[in-house]
Amino acid sequence: MSTATPPRGGPTGSASTTSTISSASAASPRRNAIDWRIRFGVLSLIWGFSFLLIKVGTDGYAPFQVTFGRLFFGTAVLAVAIAVRRERLPRGLRTWGHLTVAALILNAVPFSLFSYAELTIPSTLAGICNATSPLWGMLLSLVALSEDRPTRRRVGGLGLGFIGVLTALGAWQGFSGLDFTGTAMALLASLSYAVGWIYVRRTLAGSSGSHLSLIGAQLFMATLQLAVVTPLFTDLPTSFPVVPLLAVVALGSLGTGLALLIQYGLVAEVGPTTGQMVTYFVPVIATAAGVAVLDEPLHWNTPVGAVVVLVGAALTQQRAGGSRTARKSHPKPEQTSAPSPTPAPARAPAPAAPAPIPVDQP
């Protein structure tokens, strides 16, 4: 899944999906009965466990089926929220056209890529690959967004981040035991979040409609896309394994729907700068969950590489003038989801905007 800068967000998509949050006009924040720190922790856990849920879901269902289920249940949660709040859906063919493209880049494509990737790579590695979204985002923004200017710190963070990727993949060992196809798919999913963030920023900034309605509409279009694609490439399941089915339901309703609602509230209450910090907890939680629950192997280079990636990603988000200036110039909220729509968001889960595509949006 996301906020307007790449994380990201994620499998999330979060982050992914929340990218549309910052493109729309900000709504006045509402105070929530639950302290934002608690919601921040819950969001980190939900998006961190999303990679585990994808892994479990693909044990019983085809990757496209997992993605369709995720989008279907996520859309259902947002549809209920939109109905309860009596929000109006976006208007205009142009807006819906851009939302359709954003849904493809920020949801349908990365969610499917992560599902296929986890057929052959551990969920821990998928979580680390997802954390590269801010690195891709900065790299692309330097080319695509004229207002983004490189600084030594940000360029250094970019280089450091990709060194972290090579460390996590064990490059000095010749990538021994690594599945290249699965790893490439996970990295392409993260790149897709970054591309989607730039697209949303160029096309949906200033769109009418609330953040929530834009996110819901984006997820709805992604669900329609998977409803068309899934029957073409998969057969109807002959059985319905309970545990993988529950994983898909949880992935959609919690990891996409509820996660985007939580991030929506966080960004509105404490701002995108704080909201984007979820991005840096997701790979840590994803790694811990994969090792503890799925008994996935963990070598020293995986956590070390993940830390280096996160440090590099944090440096790429640093802007001249410091965070205080950034908060003043971007006082209102925003992939990815995304959050991430776009939850760009899926973190989760990038430069001239205040927050990254959420990593929900694994």
C-alpha cells in the first residue's frame, strides 16, 4: 500500500493506496478516542503481518485469487466506512480514468507481484524488498519531478539503501540459494508503488472528493480489474482450505481496509511526517513474524541489510531546511496505497511530498 511520498508502503498498499490521500484536499482532522500512538502501533503490526498473510494465503489459493480476495474484502470495509460517513464518490470521467490507472499501478500490479513472489521467496525477504519503495521513489522523482533536487544526503541515502539491498540478498556469496524470479517480482512491486506515487501526484492533485472516497474508489477499480483477470489465468478452486481463506479475509479486511482507515486518521491527526514512520517498522515486524510463526530461516545479512535499507530510505526523505520546515510547508495530509488511495500504503509503503507510500500496500 499511502501518503504522497514513497515509503510504502505497502503489501501493504499500502501504501500504496493512500497515495491519493495527499492528492485530494485535506479534511479537517477529527480527534479519535484511541490515542494516536496506539493506532500507530496497531497499523505497524497489521502491515508487518501482511506479508505473512500473503504467504499463508498462497498455500491454498492461486496468487491472483489471493489478490482478488484481498481487494474485495478491503473494498468492502471502505464501502461500509463511506456509507456510514455519507461520503460522496468522486465525480467526473477524468478523475475515474486516473483512479483506474492508479488502481492498476498502486494495487492490482504490486499486490499480484507480491503474491507471486511469495510462492518462491520467504515473507521476510518480501518485507525487506517492500522497504525499497522510497529508494525507487527518490530515484524516479529526480527524473520525473522537476521540483525535486538531489542533495548529498539524499543521494548518499539512495546509495546506502541499495547497498543494504545487496547485503540482504547476499551479493558477495553470488546470491546463493536466492530465487531470482521471486525477488525480482518483489522489487518490481516496490518500484510499481513509486511509479504510482508519481502518477497520482501528477494527475490527481487537487481532485474533488474526500480522501476516503478517493481511496475507496481506487480500491473498487482495482477489484474490478482483478475480477476480470483472475478467471482468465486461474481455475475455480475445487476446495476452500480454511486457514488460507481466513488469511485472505484478514489480509483484505485488516491489512488493506482497516489499515487504510487507520492511516487516514493518523495522517489527518498528526500529519504525514509522523504517519510515514510506520514504513520503518514494517520490515522489522515482517521479519519477526516470518521467523517466529512460519519458521523461516534467518541469516545475519538479512536483518543487517534491512537496517541499512531503512537508514538509506530515511536519508532520502530528508529535505533541506529540516523536518520543521517540511511540516510547516505541508501541514495537511497527502503511494501508495497509497495508501495509499493506495493505503502509496501500503506505505506502506518519497521526496517532494511529506510522506511515503505506505507499506501496506505489500
